[in-house]
Amino acid sequence: MGPLDAVWHLTNLFLPALMLGALAAALAKLLWRRELAGVRWQRLATAAALAPAVVVVLGLVVFGRDGRMATYAGMVLACAGALWWRGFGPGR
């Protein structure tokens, strides 16, 4: 595998987590406009993307491969927890 292939593999590994974080943060800001008015979108999106990225790595270590449904379910739960923590919880 060459360096360009390695970059593409890493990009494809973390892209679902990044997109989930960005989309979930945008939807949270849209749905809870008043409650999240004081929280910046970048702060929500960073937390909502980092938590699923950690779950992707853990899923790769535990299951030995990427793309398991349990990993995707964990990503959604981690994203929701991170959004709650940054938007409504003690991490606000």
C-alpha cells in the first residue's frame, strides 16, 4: 500500500464520524435554537465528531474490521452523548 492509499483509507475510516458530527450539530442547533443559542456550532460539531471517531477506533480494535453495525450504533450513541454534554450538560 502506498502513501496515497493510506491517506484514502484513513479518510474513509473517519469520514462517517466527521459527517455524523457535523450533521448532528447542525440539526441540534436547528431543533433547539433557543436552548443552544449560546453554544457555538464549532464546539458542538467538534465534540460530536470526536466521540464517534473514538468509537470507530475502538470498533476496529474490538471487532478487527471496520463497518460493523455495532460500531455504527455506538457512533450514534457517542454522538448523542457528546451533543448533550456540550449543549445541555456540565460541559457547556
